[in-house]
Amino acid sequence: MNLQERVFRQFETSVEASRDALARLGEIIEIAGVRLAQCLLNDGKILCCGNGGSAAQAQHFSSEMLNRYERERPGLPAVALTCDTSTLTSIANDYRFDDVFAKQIRALGHSNDVLVVYTTSGNSASILSAVTAAHDRDMSVLALTGRDGGALAPLLLDTDIEIRVPSETTARIQEVHLLITHCLCDLIDHQLFGD
């Protein structure tokens, strides 16, 4: 396979993953968009986290909420728990890395808030601890996952929402997570601010 064919194949597999996700996940994405809008309408906030590329996804989502998505509107309360390097490194140093998000959630989270976690594997200890901390604070969880949901799937409660991308490939999962994030932003803006 030459280099141009490799590029073509990346695009093709990305399109296939998006189509497959749409066929399977459209309804649950709508439900998640309603849940997030209700959180904001009830004076709640959205806390987001992930590791590596998923940390970037969490930051992307919170920036779309705080600033704007595609229209001029007031900022919406969202916090990416991945951004405060002093807090992250002090928790990792003084305790353990598994607690970097959980300690923040226990300090900032309230029962009317939603935790949004991004994880391609569902097995990151820091994400599992974050979900447990959110439950301890009576928060609901929106989990964007992939593969088989990993160790995270059985931790989720009936009140939580999992949007599991039907792929085994990290790159494809992350690409679809970004598309889902944009869908959620659009749904939130539509519900809160109309057309």
C-alpha cells in the first residue's frame, strides 16, 4: 500500500466509524444532550475529564461551553479538570495519580452537576476514581467510551449515560468522540437558545 492509499484508508475507516456510530448512537446522544441542557437549566455545571487525547477532548468540550460553539451566546458553566497543572501535579505527588480528578470532583461537584468523562478503553484508574467520586457527590455521569466499555461500564448507575463508540481503534473512537461532542454542543445550544 503506497502512502496515498494509506491516507485514503484513514479517511475511509473514519467515515465508516462515524456512520456506524450514527446508526447505533443517535438516540442516546439525544438523551445525553437533553440531560446536559437540564443540568445547565437547573443551575448545575459540567465537569469534564480524560487522559491524554481524551484530556484534549474534555478541554475542547469545556471551551465550547464556556466560550461558544457556533453562535454568539452567554458562556455556560463547564470546567475541564485536566487543565490546572499545579492541582494535578500536587495531587499526583502528594497522593497518587489515580486521584487527580476525584479530589477535584469531591471539592467542586454538587448533586445537580454532571461529570463528563472521555475514555477510549474505560480502564483508566483516574477515570474510574472520578466516576466513584461523582457518585459520592450524587452527580450523574456521562461517559464517552469505546471498545467494550472496560471496567467503567459496570460502575455506571441506571441514572448515568454511556455513549459507547462501536470501534476497537483508539483513533476512530477519538474521532467519533469529537463528533459526538459537537452534537452535544449543538443540542445544548438549540435547547437553551433556540434556532
